[in-house]
Amino acid sequence: MAFQLPIYVEPNFDKEPFVSAPDAGICKVEAEGVAPPGYHALSIYPEYFKVNSQWSLVRESRMDCVPVVRNEGIIEAVEFRNLHVGDKVIVGRSEDGRYGIYLHATPFAMPEESGDVFSFRTGRSRETAYSRDYDNLYELMRYERDHGYIIWVLGPAVIFDHDSKKALSELIEHGYAHALLSGNAMATHDLEGSMKRTALGQDIYTQEQRPLGHYHHLDLINTVLQYGSIEKFIEEENINDGVMYSAIKKGIPVILAGSIRDDGPLPTVIGNVYDAQDAMRACTKKATTVIALATQLHTIATGNITPCYVNREGRIRPVYFYSIDVSEFAVNKLRDRGSLSVTPIVTNVQDFLVHLRNNLVP
């Protein structure tokens, strides 16, 4: 069966308590970057606010932001650091609709679950069978390639192996990626693998250590810095494979967020954490599917700025979020955000990528 988006079910605002509810409270910002007392904090779920006697859905919602009322009653999600004096912030922490604020926790029509109170193996662990999850993901990816916006959140482990590096490159080349979010390490070791066939000095196919291999990533960074850009390095060194090569060739955004652990770093790595957050949010606000691979910190960061829904072409639809890691703790870290937004798969990310390539790439 071909993939079909679930139907968004809007609250019935013609019923109580919505009809009798007053407009949501509003207070103005009095100091730059400081929300007024009693501010309302947004979640990953759709939230409606009654402004000028009309219920409105917040635009491009993001968790841990505050709702700000703009002209004509438009409501925007704004980070604390981006609040300015005079901004009209919605205040109030009752979310059941009685006071002009409603959090819609069940927005999409879902199939009925078993009525059994007790059942085995309801969690997600290394013992879970993920066959159905893979099948669902294949169908989702085929749909999203042409109708959605797929973001990959990548840790360096995805390119430590020749086969997974090649698999992800082919997925990018065949349209199964619209943006990449990662850090300096992934890009560095990917380019190292394309230039020297190693990652951190280890052969990406045989896993053998190369003599003086611990210099390889530093030599790679130094060479790219000499050229001044990753694009120029790829051109001058005749690089013709790899994740970075495929992404640049395809013309998709690659956001590399810096870290205190970085060597170098490479050109285009964003060193200012708030600039990196803004760049990531520019992508995640368009996301319809997010696939996070073996990078706990980047996964949490991306999860915190990605809502469970998006308004695309006038239609509200879910954002699918997959977290893949060999560690149960890592993949379940985000599951606490709600079952609508995260599907954890406990597996080796190299095997995961090869499975996707084998089922999606002709």
C-alpha cells in the first residue's frame, strides 16, 4: 500500500470551553531578551491561542519558545534571546482552552490500539523487531522524496565504514535528502575518507590502521583551509565520492555546527552556537522527516527545535522523526518528547544505511 499522510483533526472551536473562553492574556516585554512573568512556553505540539476573539495556531512552533502576537493577530514562536522591548507575549499556563490557550496533544487521526491493559515487549530496545519500522520508513521516504523535506542529522560514525559512506552518498544523489545537519567531525572524516581512504587514520574498508594515520584528519583540514573552501578543495583535489561531495553536487544545504572539541575547524563550520542554532532552525522549520544517526548531542539539539507538525502547502501534517543508534539510551532520550515525534531504532547505523540504500536506490 502506498504511503498516506494521516489526517489532521482540528479542535472544534464551536464547542465549550472554546466559545466562552476569554482572549489569552498578553504582556509586553520590558527588557531585551527577558520574557514577562507568567509567560507561556511552547511545546512540540500544535497550540492555539485566542486573540481578538479568534483561535489561531502558532506559526512554525518550536519547543521552549514563547508565543508573540504580531500584527493582525499572527502568532510567532520566538526564542528568549530574540525578544525585544514592546513584543506582545502571551502569558498563562493553563492549556485546556478555558483561558484562551489550548495545547492539541492528539492532532492526527491514529489507528486504534489494542485494548489489552497488560502486554509484553512494548518498549523499544535491542530485542525489538524493527522489520515493520523499516517497511514504513521505505514507504515514507519514497513519498517524502517528492512531496516533503528530509533532513539527515549525522554523526561521524556514518562515514567510518566504506559501505555506509557509499550508501548515504547514493541516497543523497537519488533525492532522499534535502538538508544535512552535522558537525566538523563528520565532514572532516568524510573528506579524509574520500582523499586518503581513511577515517581518523583507519582504513574505511579494511579497518586497518595506516602509518601516521593520526595525522590524516589534521592534514585534511589544513589542506582544505589552504584552498579556502570545501568546494574548492573538492574541485582541485579531484574528489569524486563521499557524503560532502554528493551534497555539494546535489546543491542541498549542509549545516555544520561547531563544538569546543573541534580540530581546525573546516571552513563553513559555524563557531557561534546561536548562529548555528538559527541555521539549523532555518532547515528544521521546513522539515517533514528527520533521520538522526549516531549523534546524541546533535539529535537532542535538532529534536528540541523540531515540532511534531508542519504547515506545508496549506495542509497541517506530521513531522516524522527517527533516531537510530546502537545505544538504547541514546535513541530513547528523545522518545520522552512524545510518540508522535520520535521512532527509535536500536541498530548499527552502518547496517541501517545499507538497508535503506538496498531498498530505495535502483
